[in-house]
Amino acid sequence: MALPPWTVELLRRGVQDLARQATDPETAATIKDQAAKLVDELPRVAREKVQTLLKQAESTAGPLKDAWNRGDWSVASLWTHAGQPNAPIRLINGSGTLLSPVGSGVAYSSAVQSAAIPFLSGDAGLASGFDETLRQQLATSLQMGDSRPVSAFVAGSLDRALAMIGSLTQPGCAVYVPRRCAVAMPGVGGEGFLVDRLQSHVRGPVREFGGIDPEAPLDIHAIAAEHTTRSPSSERRLVVVSLAGTPINYEGLPENASRVVVIPAGTFFTDGGPVASIASVESELASGADVVVLAGGVLTDTPSVGIIVGNPDHVRRMTDHRRANFLAAPVMQIAMVAAAVAQQRADSSPVKKLASVSEDNLRDRAERLATQLAAAASVRSVRVTDQPAQLGGVATASLPSRQVVLTSDQSPETLAAELLAGPVGLLTTVVENDLAIDLRWITPEQQAKIGQRFR
């Protein structure tokens, strides 16, 4: 029996769509098994046609993902320098710290990866104004609960977004930073305090004011008077930039002043779940910020871009500047950010899924892994502990977790270095004379690979 043409076309589209979503070997294997069961139930002629479709879809989707899954990047000439491999690795993050300097080990959601694929293929055609349409879509998804309109812009990095803050004030006028925001900002494109980053990238003076005591009121009147003296124009606009989470009393701030809040590690929306304590664009806008600058990364399920969200008039002043096009992120990254926001608006993100795993689940997995590692010849002893896991960086939140702590014939430092090396690296923590593998930021699929490193 021959299949009708429309049935064949539906099967082709469905199989190709599934193949595009297969971002790891386990998912691809599951899809292949399910498709094989479907094929077995079809008549012979139909079965042959579907098998051909499966092979075509697999060959189309395979090269993009399989090279990374197999670790082929490590032998490619592109990733070799002076005869030595110089490649990224597939990281399994067993350090217990999500925002690790080595990496988080958390992949983008399938929706975010899918948003990037058309641009990676090289044959995507873009209509005029496509990037602006994406930004409008992003702003619509970021619409806050009180229905206030917002605009959005995606810069190529956090530092590029910070550079755009200077366009909120007149040439020669200073951007002011409360001295109590003197907190190091590691892991977001460089070290340094907020004022240092602003002085490096904003074209114009950047001045600190006030004391470091968070309880003392800021002398807003003094900087307002200084700003008025330097910029007597009726269009003057005082710009105050602060870090999210810093307690600041803005009493006395002029009505036409601009409040900008920078979030080095946070999310788009306020979350009532396990990571509720971290800053969000939604909460800062609700607290009175005119513009929020959010660093992209694992917490946002986006590349390391700089995301600007705020009052449309303020964002327009920033994007109308002649440097805006130079500082903007590529269209592919804007599409990824738009997909991530849509996912999180639907209350879904990779980090939230990992953070929501129960302690009972982690304990059961830790006990299974401990039993598995205890059988390795080089492991002398294994135990399970319950130290909390961390978000890390400037995010201070912690979550309950479980660790598998092992004593080996090797020194823990040597073993940790060996486990991190290779196409698939396991990041661990040295605890005195032992090695700890924290399971909070490890998926069950990643955990299945850990035992292979001890064979």
C-alpha cells in the first residue's frame, strides 16, 4: 500500500523537526527508537519510504550536533594551536557552583538552540528590519504585570550595554554611581567594580558619591546641585547607576533623573521557586528603575550579551545614539534572547529545572553513583554528604544538594585535573584529601557519563 503524498510530507516534516531538537545522543537515540517502532507497524512499501526519510533527516541534523557530542572539535585544526589541542569541552559541572569560571555545564534549552540554527546554517534570508521586529517581539514578551510599556535592546556584551548608558545624559555631564555599589563583578566579561567598568566604557565622566554605609541616606541633593551647575539646560537629566540588591534611598532625586540598575547575575522575571532570591528585571522595574541592564548567561538561558529593558523613552535615547548599531548584538543572538524570554514567560528554563530537583531525588542519585564509583579499582572509599550548592558569582543564593565524596589512590588535585581534561570534562571540588562531585547542577544524562571516567 502506497502512502498518500500528503502523509509522506507530514512524516518528513515531523521527522526533520524531531531531528533538529535532538541536542544530545540520548535524545537522538530515543527519537530513533520511537520512529523504528512506528516503521515496524507500517506496510512494506510505506516502511521503506519512512526509513528513507529517517536516514535523510539523520544525515541532515547529524553533522551539526554529532561532532560536538563525539568531541571532534578537539582534533579539528581550527581548535589546535602550536600543535596542542585548544578546544572547548563538554562540561559536567560537579563543583556545586553554577556560575563557575570554567563554565556552568548547563546547555541552552532546545527552543533557544533551535532559534540559532537558521543563522548557523548560512543560507538564512532576512527581511528588511528583521532585527527591529525581533526587538519588538522581545519587548512584548517582557511586558510586565502592571501593563507598563517597555522597550528592549540586546547589546553584544554587558560592557557594550554599559557603554550605552552615557547616552542618557548630555555631553560632558557625569554618570553617578553610589559608593556603596563597590562590589566586585566577576564572571561577567571581566573583573572590577561597577564604577571601573563604567569608566572604561562610558564616554564621559563617571563619579562616585555617598558613603559605603547602606543604612546612611545618600546625599542626592549634593549631586543634583552639582549636576545643575554643570548642565544648566532645562533638558538636563541626572543619571544614577546602581547595582541590583544594593539598598539605596532615592529621596530627593529630581523627577527628570534617570535610575539605571545593573544586574550582573539575574533573570527576566521574578520567580517564586528555588532561585527566588536573585534579582530580576521585573522586580527592579517594579521598584522604580527606569532602565535595567541585565547580563546574559546561564541564568537567562542566553549567550553572554547585555540586555537593556526599560521605559521606552529612555531606551530610545540609548538606541538613537550613533554608537548603538556598533554595540548591538548579532541577529542570531537577539533571536536566542527572544526565544529564552518566551520560554521563561511560560515558566520554563534549564536552571529552574535543575534547581527544582528534590533532595530525595538527589539523595537517591548520589547513593547510586556512590555504589558505582566504589567498584572502581582506584577508589578507596566513598561517602555521600549534604552540603548546599551555590549559584556563585555575585548571586549569593544557595540550594540543598548532595555530594559523592571519594578518596582515591591518586592525589585529589591530580585526579581533579585528569577528570576535567578530555572532550567531556568533569568539574569537581577538592575537599581536604578527598574529591567531591556535587549533583545539583548535573542532569541524569550527564551523571550516566561520570562512571565512564573512573573505568
